[in-house]
Amino acid sequence: MQPTLNDVAREAGVSSITVSRYFNSPDSVREATRVKVEAAIEKVGYVRNMIAGSLASASSRVIPVIVPSLSNVVFIDVIKGLQDEFEAHGYQLLLGKTDYDLARETQLIRTFLGWSAAGLVVTGLRHDDATRQILENWNQPIVEIMELGEGLDLNVGMDHVAAGRAMTEHLLARGYRTIHFAGAELDRDYRAAMRYAGHREALAAAGIEDAPLLDLPVRQQMTSGAQALERIKATFPDCDAIHFANDDMACGAILAAARLGVRIPDDIAIAGFNGLPIGEHVTPRLTTIVSPREQIGRMAARKLLARINGEPVGELSHDLGFTLRVGGST
Amino acid sequence: MQPTLNDVAREAGVSSITVSRYFNSPDSVREATRVKVEAAIEKVGYVRNMIAGSLASASSRVIPVIVPSLSNVVFIDVIKGLQDEFEAHGYQLLLGKTDYDLARETQLIRTFLGWSAAGLVVTGLRHDDATRQILENWNQPIVEIMELGEGLDLNVGMDHVAAGRAMTEHLLARGYRTIHFAGAELDRDYRAAMRYAGHREALAAAGIEDAPLLDLPVRQQMTSGAQALERIKATFPDCDAIHFANDDMACGAILAAARLGVRIPDDIAIAGFNGLPIGEHVTPRLTTIVSPREQIGRMAARKLLARINGEPVGELSHDLGFTLRVGGST
DNA sequence: TCGCTTAATGTTAGCGCTAACATGTTAGCG
DNA sequence: CGCTAACATGTTAGCGCTAACATTAAGCGA
């Protein structure tokens, strides 16, 4: 049996609430008492029972994080940012994955609320009615991450429409005119679809109404990219640029180009999205939009913790922006 | 205030323990009762309080997973495997990261034990004395993952020495004789150091006593790989193969080779480790060892869950092996 | 030294659930 | 129809901690 607060208290010759205070508000115990308590903790080998504490205080230092996928580097970086901040402040990250299924999201949230979570991080602004209803009645802070807009509570992300527009404006400025957009399962990856919307806006603003889209079934992203290049080259010989939904696909295309004898950017320009390291290592270097992934995680965690601690959080919606990184591929 | 079991019980006209049984051993409540309880749950909008349940039963459906890093794809794949299995069985994954610091590991484990965890997944077989002592006195199942050997309890992984040996044997079989090993911070990444040990064994078996090592400080893995190639090419012109500690470095080198005018494998052969997708997209394709990352996670979870449920787990130590994937780079 | 304020510690009750035991209820049999 | 076994449900107590209030000790100026 693990020793309890009472065991420590007996050993230290104080009451259990004093030991509890030693942990929860150390400033409220006298130096002499602190020393006694510390010695007792050491002696009996006490480990805090977080479960009991959470039950009594009706709040646990647990923060569920709900992401759609773990196969995607994007979310890994976000989780890293979140984890770093949470760990530094004594909070635990509880990981949930929806596989892009909104019903699954509802189910996960239900379960997580049963953990008396101190807050919640959830991906995206699109939710079930059920989820929305649960969360609206929940009075702990929530951060919706990745994109921007009218949300449930706090919101940290970037503007995907603007990112898509920025890239296409860049391509137009370089003189490309027949620009295809290539993605993988855009109905699922609706943030990529938002970038495609921005892409269309930029084309329309330049008087180009036709915005051809190649939406492939996702298998392995780099493979899809290679396939997209091949298919577009074969079917649309006058296409002069491909705006990919992400760097994996774009790099897959660049690497395939060498094998296919396609010159980049002379025969066709390639653009990506995310700013992954690999983009800097392919030849030519990939033109991409650097998304602030880890930063989103970090900022989301900070805002959430601030709200939990009753500190000011500033703007409810926080735009972390993006950077266009121009390589040789466009 | 959230509704409790009592609210459901009152609504259904049964006692609270019956509702508890509805959740924990559904087979022990009558069909008619089940229907009443379900209706009541729906009506009051009940959400289980896992905290209270865990306190009362002295065990929570939480499994802490301790990894050294989240920057490394390897662990992401492992986490994915674990997460999938846990989620399917109603267990929650609590994520901890040590940054390769054994003292941090001890601290994390201490905290996690306070969660009355049902089990524990921890990376590697090397631990603090403090960690070892805590875990030896803990009577819940533990899985140590990634490598093989004499462990605390269960163990799922692969033989890194054998993997290093296998790759170098392949290189020797191809006729390469002056083979350098290149890694990044091998003291920290001691599993890579084990592969280097296997590499040395293979060389020694072939009568080659000299096993040159380039151990770079880690920055970005692909960059380190490129740098390693450049440095070895400049300093050791007779080196005919580089055995890299991982695929990121190896691919960094392959991609840099094109820029540096180094022909692979004619001027120099390149080998990696992990079997990441990118290795299949570079030209020439990377020769590498495919590590069973997601499988390790999956199997670790299965064994742990089996042990938790009192089912047979089979062998304590489970070797998931590896595959040599030969590409054009060697 | 006294009386007062503030700091430090203690007492009591209860968070929401489940283990363990107790009781009631049903089905099956002679 | 009564008896028993097996099943279904209920009662009680308590998991280990903390909130809220109660009490005691310490500090300090006059």
C-alpha cells in the first residue's frame, strides 16, 4: 500500500491538511514546518495521489488534446509545443485522435470531461452539434487550434485562405498562368480545401476563372505527389505550375521530376505548404509557406494556462501568421 | 453541476450501484434494467466521472507512455501504434517526454504513479537506480520498448546490434571496404551507438579492425547528414561507404550528393536506418533497415493490456525483428 | 504587559464512485 | 407448492484528498 498524506502527517507531527498545503500553497506553511514535512515525505516515500486530489477539488491537472491524426507531422509539432508548455507547468497531456471523424470527437470529449480536465485543446472550428452543445455548457477554457474564426472560446492558428492566396499570388507574380492545385482528400483535410479557396481567389483576382483541381485519394503523401506530377504532365501539357496542398506531396513531385526528366521550375513550377525541413534539402529548394506549428501549440498552451490561472489572455483569437519561403522550385 | 450516478439511479428507479454495474459489468444487469438505466442516462445527460471511479477502485484506465523525444519520427510511429490499441480498449494515453534525461524520467514516473495508472510504457532498458527501485516495487505491468534485453517486466523491441551488423555485412558483401559510421550525439542516442557496435562487430569479423566514426552534434538531422558526407569526402577520399545512424541523415547526404557532384553509389555508398518513406523517393533509393516502429507500439500495448486483464502474454521479451531493404544507394 | 491583527495550523465533512457483503427475486425441480 | 441455487439488486463504508470554516499561535504597537 502506498503511504498517504496521513502517514506523512503523522510522521511529521502535523495534520494532513498542512501536508496538503505544503504541496498546494507552499507559501502558507512556516519554514520550520516545511522542513519537517519534507523530511517525513522523504522518509515514508510519499507519492501524491492525483486522483484523490482531483476528486476533492473537482479539477485535475490534465488537459486533453484532440487531434485528427498522428500520421501528419503537422500535429506532431503542435503536440510538441503543447507538451513542452504543459509539462513545464505541471499539467498532463491526454492524447485523443479522431481520424477526422466528428462523431468520434464528440465521444472523446465526453470521456475527457469525465476526467475533470482543467481545459481542452481541440483541432479546428468545425464540430458536431453534440460537441458544440457539450462544450458550450462546460465552464472550463477551450482552445481551438490551427485555423482562425468565430470559435467556442480561445482560438490560435493561422489564416489558411490567406496562405493559399499568398502562394498563388507569388506564382502569378512569377509569371505562371496555368496553375493546378493538387491535394489529397480535400473533403477530409478541409484546411487544405481552404487554401484551395484562397488559391481560387487569387486566380480570380488576376482574371483567371479556371482553377483546375486534382484531388487524389491519400495513400502515402510523397507518392501521391509524384503521381500528381505525372498525371498533370500527361493530361495537361500546358500546365506551368502545381500548387500542392502540402510539402510532402510537393517534395514527392520534385524528387519524381528527376526520374521523369521534368525540369523544375523550367518545365513546371512546384509549390508546397508547411515549411518542413525536407523542402530545404531537395533540388531545387521548395517554395513553400512556413506554418507556425510548434508556435501554435505553445501559444495555445499559454493562453489556456493563463485562462486557467485567471490571468489576462489578450485577444480571444490569435493569428500567428505564416511566411512565404521562396526556393528555386518556382 | 454535472449529474452523478445517483441522479441517474433516481431517474431510473434503481440504486446507484446498479448503474455502476451497467457500466462496469453490463452482463450482470437484467435487460429490462439496462433499458431503464440507458433511458435515464440519456435523459439526465450523464457523463462518467472517471476520477471518482479511479479513486474508489484504486486503478485508473490511464497508461503513461514515456518517450525521450517528440522530434523524432520513430517515437511518433510508436505512439501511434500504442494510441490505436489503447483507444480501442478504452484506455487513455498520458504522454511524458524525458529529453533523454534519466532524472527527468524518474520524476515523470513518480508523477504518473500518482495517477494509479493501470500500466506503464517506457522507452529503453537504461534507467536511474531511483527509477528502477520505484518500478520494482510497483505491482502493475510495465513494458520497456525499442530494444531487447533483461528488463523490468515485459519488453518489446528489436536487436539494434544485430541491425548494425546486418547492414555492415550487406555493405561488405557488396565489396565496400572503407566504411565510415556517421551519427549524431551517439552518447545520447545510445540505440544508434548499439548499431555502431554491431557495425564494428561485422567489420572485425571481416578482419577490418578500423571502424572510423563521425559523431556530429545534432542540429537538423538532414543537415548533419549532408555535412557528414561533405566532411568525410574531403577528409577521407578513400572512404567508399557511409553507414548512417538513421534515414534522415542518410537522405540528407543523398540529396546533398547531387549538389556536390558526388555519384552514389559509384563514388560512395550510403546506408540508413529506419525505413522512412522518404528513402523510397530519393534517387537512388536508400538502402536501409526497416524498423517495426508502429508494430512495436501495437505489440507493447497488446501485451500490456493482456497482462492487465490477467490473460497470458507469452514470452516476456518480444523481438519484432527488422528487414534489410536494399535500394540503389549501396 | 495587554489587546489586537495576521499568520499558521487544525477539524469536519464530503467529492462520486466501487468493493464487499447483504438481501431480495426468479427459475427450476421434486 | 415449497425449497434451493443462481441471479439480480441493494446497503454500507470508505478510497485519499481538499474546501470551508474554526481555532490557535505569533507578531507588534502602545
